[in-house]
Amino acid sequence: MTTTSRQGWMSELAQERASIGRSSTAARVADALRTRITEGVLLPGTRLSEEDLGGALGVSRNTLREAFRLLTHERLLVHEFNRGVFVRTLSPDDVRDVYQYRRVIECAALRHAADDSPPEALDAVRAAVEDGEAAAAMEDWPTVGTANMHFHQAIVDLAGSRRLSETARQVLAELRLVFHVMANAQRFHETYLAENRAIHDLLQAGEITRAESDLAHYLDVAEQQLLDAFRESA
């Protein structure tokens, strides 16, 4: 990561300082960093400086270390002895495991969509689809990737379970670290814009079984694309 880009995300992160209160401070710091990973701002291999982050967020080293511990437990960061803390770089085995989780959780969430989803849950799915389409029209492919993360988060939120939603937020951040293996972001994300729209439309029409089937196929294809990219980069 270049010095300029590092200063850019660090400056933007500093805006979180006002929202980080005295209670659950480490969790709030972890949430701020997790969000930057999900948005594709913090790339695999990025070293996280305690001094820089502490200055940006106005928190102590102990608070940062606790936040790092939380994110390491979520498999988003890794501590390297005598080198520091880094954003984790994932492996093909990680891809397989993440997609196994996604097939189980996201498809099950769609089945619940027919019953007791929160009223606003489908609105969030639609909003994510529209955000992705708007970003694509501007050829802003990193933002398309972020909208895609929001789409899948909204799919899990259909289940109406706080625990599932929290876990999905962690796993989707981990997934975003995998996306960086794709050499051509446009080619990877563009196809899924139409598929996200189609799944939303099926949900809106009440065609839950078909939406679930389409999502399962979608996840199979995406997993294979990522595994192929790992092989090509080896």
C-alpha cells in the first residue's frame, strides 16, 4: 500500500474518533477496522501501526491491542512475531470454508424470507442492488464490490437473527480479503449485478425456492472463479 493511500484511509478512519465512546471502546475500534476491510480499503498484507491508529482514533495501545485480538479471533488479522499486526492473506482452503458457510447460512436465510423476515429486510436487499448498479454506471468497481457485500449481508438479515447477522458481518469481511486475488475487478463483479437483481426480484415475487436455488448456483460459480484465480496466481 502506498504512503498516499495509507494516509487517505487513516484520515478517513479518524472521522470515527467522535463515535468511539468510553464503553466497549475496543469493540467499536474493531468494528471500524472491520468495516474498512469489508469496503476493500484495508488490503491483505497491510501492516497496522499502533501509533498511527492510536493517533487517528484517540485510543490507547491497550485498547488497540484488544481490538486486534478480537479481529484476529475473527481471522481478519494476523500477528507476526517481531513484525507486527497485519491484515490477513487468505488461502484456497479459506475460500472453500467461507463458501461452505455461505451456502448453509445464506440459503437458509432465504427460506426464512417467506415467513417472518423483518419488514425492512427486503428493502435493504433492494438498496444494495441499486447501490451496485449505480456504482457500475460510474465504473467504480471497488464500490460495486462493497455493494455486493451489503447485498449478501441483507440476505442473511432476512433470517431476523442478530447472531446470524453478526457472524455474517465477520465472514463477509473475511470474504472481501479473498476478492483481491481477482486481477480484473470489473469482470468479476459485473456478472453478479444482474444475478443480485434477479434474486431480489424473485424474493419480491415470493418465489423463494427458485431464489434459493439460483443463489446456491451463484455461490458455486463464484467459489470456482476465486479458486481458479488462486491457481493462476500461484
